Amino acid sequence: MSSFTVTSNDGKIAFALRLNALSELFEAPPLDPFVEQLRTTSGVEDMAAYLAARRLRNPPVATATLQLPAAVIDADTAATAHRSMQRYCDVQIAAAQRAIAINNFAGRTKLPIGLLAAGAMVAFLLGLLWLLPEDLQPLIAVLAPIVTIASWAAIWNPVETLLYENWEERRSIQIYTFLRDMAIKVEADD
């Protein structure tokens, strides 16, 4: 029997996770190649990896069934798992939001310098065009591509930071918000 299964249909996702202890929901047990292990990743890692490969724009309804040994289940296990999942996801969401804020700050502080450098290079080229004698003006045809590439290089990093660096963090926020709101059930693993 698999340690992680997913059933997805009619806008519903059902995760089933076999765990030896509730802590394996968040921590993978150390790998021991001398014994057959139930799992080598945490339950949250398995669910997040599955969700990373599907759209979450219109999130489906989800449930997670934790299959635990009967000896570790009590009346409060499902509620404990749900509260723990919420706290874990809150921390992951906060970390992604901090990363977004850092990336936005870095991009916004680098962009004016890049634009200034690019503007200075273009102004230099235009000034050179204006100052060069007519017989040397074909030199501009050689310098223009160099200035274009140098200007692009000056603004590329800040633009890349602002446009692309936050994609993973936004996706993490979607995934962990989805997991945070998911219903959790517990059943004995027979």
C-alpha cells in the first residue's frame, strides 16, 4: 500500500497519507536503507508537490485522510493535525510574503540606477553622433549595438527581479493557502 495517494474528480481532491506518527505530516523520517520505510518525505511535501503541478486558480475542495497506527490516535488527533497544519501553512505563507517584499524592494532600488546608466549610455551615443564629424559618423553604426546591449544589461536584472522573481513565492502562497483551508480526517491504519 502506498504512503501517499490522491483521488481527484468533480472538483474535489482527496489525499490519503499513511504515517507512522503525526509528526511525519511535517517531517520526513531519516532514510534507513536497511529497512523498508513507509515514507521518505513528509506528508506536506507530498501534497505540495502534487499541488505544484496543477492549477489552483479555482481551488477544488480538498480533504486529507491521515492513516495512523491506532495506538497514536485519540479523540483530539484530527483537531491537533488541523491546527498544526494551519500554523505550518501560516509560517510558509509569511515566509513567501517576506520574500516577495524583499524582491520588490531589491527590484525597485536597482531599477532607477539601471535606468540612469542606460540613459547615460544612450545620451553618450547621441552626443557622440552630434559631435562626430560627418566622415566618422558611420562609427555610430558600430557603437549603437554595443550601447543597446549595455543598456539592456543595465536594466535587465531589476526588471527580471520585479517581473519574474516572485512567481515561485506567489505559487507557494497559493499552495499553502489551499493546504491551510483543507479538511483533515484521521483513521486507524489496519
